[in-house]
Amino acid sequence: MRSAVVDSGASGYVQTIAIGPHRLTADEPAVAGGADEGPNPPELLLAALGACISMTVRLYAERKLWPLRAVRITLVRSPAEGTEQIDVKISFVGELSEEQRRRLLEIAEHCPVHRMLASGVRIRSGLEPA
């Protein structure tokens, strides 16, 4: 698995993210003091979850030879009783039966990012040698 490397500039909140050959930009919105040059970190987390869910259900549908033409996922983060909550709404496009739609919804909850978030991830921080 590739690592992510995040570099900040000399000022502001713009962050350049490198993952293998790919480059992404993160920032804060103007109302939070940023330049709004990219999504903020929680938005990137929502995007990662949505992309993972979509890829997971696509893979499953392809293996089953189900006629899934497209997936649209809307994710919203909100506070919930002393914690965070992510509401996920999924729309499947294709001639799918109600049973197939229900099964794809079940499969969505087994994507790696969903499992990681639901399990409670342990994060260890340390310093790189100077």
C-alpha cells in the first residue's frame, strides 16, 4: 500500500498531498481562513469513504454480472451525541431488483474505509529524524 505524504507551504493552510504519482490539494474554506483551493480534511475523508463504497459495490455487481450502470453517493458529516456521524445516501442506476439493491447496500458497509472507520482506528504519531 502506498503512503501519503503531505507538505504545507510557507503560509496559509494549502496542503499538497502526494500519493504515488498522484497530487491532491487540501485547504480550508475562506470563512475558516483558507484560500479554498481544495477540500478540507473532513471533506477528503467523506470523499474517500464515498469512493470506497462505490468501488466496492461496483466490484460486487460486476462479479455477479448485475446490470449496475452507475452509483451516486452523497455523504454528510454531522455531530451526534458527543461523537461524529456520517450519513450516507446511495443511489444505484440500472435495472436492478429490489433484492439486488438491498444486497448492494449491505455490501457497501463492507468497504475497507467503512470498516476502518467503524472499528475505531488507532493512530500513532512520531517525529521523523531531524
